[in-house]
Amino acid sequence: MDVICFSSQGWDNDLWTNKQHIMYRLAKRGIRVLYIDKDKGSLRKFIRQKNLWGISEIDENLCIGQSFRIPIRKLSSELKYYNEFGFKVDLIRRYAYACEDPLILWVYHPGYGPYLKRIRRKAFVLYDCVDDYASFPSYQGGKAKEWIVKAERSLLDISDLVITSSENLYQEKRRLHSNTHLIHNVGDFSHFSQVLNRTFSVPDQLKDMRTPRIGFYGAISSYKVDLELIRFVASERPNWSICLMGPVGLGGGRTDVSGLNQLDNVTFTGKISYQDLPRHISHMDVLMIPYRITEHTKSVFPIKFFECLATGKPLVITPLPALKGYYPYVEVGLSPTEFVERIEAVLQAESYERRRDRIELAKKNDWNVRIDHILQKIHNTAEMLESNVAGQDS
């Protein structure tokens, strides 16, 4: 089969999510993938190349499609979104016509919804819904939120299958699409389980940090990460080192970390490559997911959850609704004070059995498992659609 992936992130984004993990593995399985990248390069560059849609092969069966935005400064709202989403769909139509059957349009960002009908050939449309986009900071303006809600309805109307990554997203989308299924996020067990059986040298950024080290990795953005909670933990336990690994402010909205920068026991490492993450994590004593509980995060199932479990390290989280079924495997801080107490408890005593159970759970929730489940849903839906067509013909 051929897959065209309409993503919400560039392929070389600082932090890989569902989009890159799944498409990379589909290509390794022999499925041809074209990954629609974020805008890159200037119009002049593309004209010079005589190729307004730059498609480059980066691995076997895996191509990246790059384009530009139309260089017009003042755009109406409709043209603004066409510039961001519809233009790419128009550029890719000729490629879509040349694809073999079956062709799957694997869509992550609902902004593509109003434009996909421009690809006038039979294709299977899968909406892989991993976020509540209407709750993102970039869509909080009145017209912006109205547009993204309508765009998602357009996508749902043409989708053959909807996959959701959290219970909240499942409950919301199943009311709008009958063929909606919950297949929650997973982690890269083989990559993060290196922490279990390899000895890593201490990165230079960590050498001056005393132990115990309490670590968080990922995008450090205030719309998602509870910066006040982190500050409370650092202030309450000045003998602990708080290590925050990742870019600040990624994902939209303003993120002010000045309060944390004033604390001697808080360290920002900046971006850490995916390949180097296990090395840094191996020198943490406890990992944490200190997410805020908001309208946005009630739909969030962090990929880092099973990644953390794969390392065998103790994990302390805030009470994210999507993780409720896994509370028995981790420590849950229902308040700032309890969050500190849970960290302190696992620093003092951590049983072999709980560590073993976390690792076994992570092993069962790997990317290949999620891909297998999604491909099975695609197969089942395709059979159902064929049966319906056969029934109509008879």
C-alpha cells in the first residue's frame, strides 16, 4: 500500500511523536510512505529548483514532501489556512494519482480536513487523533477556534476510520463518527530499555548536579507542564537536583521560566537528541511527568509515559485522566505536597516487584503493538466497506 501522511510536525522536529515513530516503522515494513513536512525553504529556492513540491527520499520506502507558504503578507483567515494546509494538498494531488492501490491518507492535523476532497481519487482516509487541537493556545482566538472545530468536522465527515489515543478523545469523537476506536499511545521499549543494561558515562551537563536527581524530559511549555509545581518541588527540597531536559516554549504560548532559573537546584539542559536521551535518563534517580490538569491535558496520553516505564526508573505523575488505568504502576501526586512526598517515598524505598512490573508493562506497549492494532482496524474497515459496496451492487 501507499501512505500519504498529513502531519502536524516537521520530520526533523526536536521531539518525535506518533507521526514520525509510526511512519518510520511503516516504511521499515515495506509500506511506501510520503510524509508531508512543515514549510521549508523560500519560494525563490523552489523556483530555482523548478520544483514547487520538493520530494526527497530519506530512507527506503520513506519520502519527505516539502513546500513553502505563499509569500503574501496580508491574508484573509481563509487564505491563511489554505496557505498552511490546502496549498500542500493541491501540490500533492499529482503524486496521489500516481500511487498504487490501496492509498491511505493518514491524517494527524484536522486543518487538512476541508481540502482533502481535492484529491479526486479513491483513497482510504484515516484520522489518527492524538490531540485536542481546539484546546491548543494557537487556536484560542474566537475565529481560530471556530475554524479548527469546523475543519475537524470536515475531516470526520470524509474519514473511513478514526483512531484516538486517549479515553477523552475517544468519547468525544465516537459521538461524531461511528467507526471510532481507542488505541492509546505507547513507547519505544527497545530504545529506552537500554537504561536497564548499559552503563553510560555522565553527560557534561549533569556532572555538577548533586544527587538525587529528579528528571523530566520533553517540551517545557507552560500550557502543558506545571512550572509552579516544579518550582514548589525544587523549593521544598533544595537538596534535590531538578533536571529539565528539552526545549523551552515548544508548541505555542508564552513560557516564562525565570522563576525556575532563580533556583540553584534547577538545571535546564536544552534540547537533547533522541539518541542521547537514554544516556541522560540513566543518571536520574526519579522521573516525573508534572503536567497541569486542564481542558487540554485531559485528552493527553504522553508518549513519554511508557518510555519512562521502560527505563525501570520510578515515575511520579500528576493525575492525568488518560493514565488513570495505569495509576497502580506509578506514583501519583494529587497535590503539590503529595507530589513531593511520592518522590521522597520512592527515593527511600523502591521494591524489585514494582520495578519489574513497570518494565513488563512497557514491553507490552511498544510501537509495533500500536501499529499492528491500527493496521488491523484498517483491514477490518476496508472489508466492511467492500462488503457494503457488494451488498449495494447485488
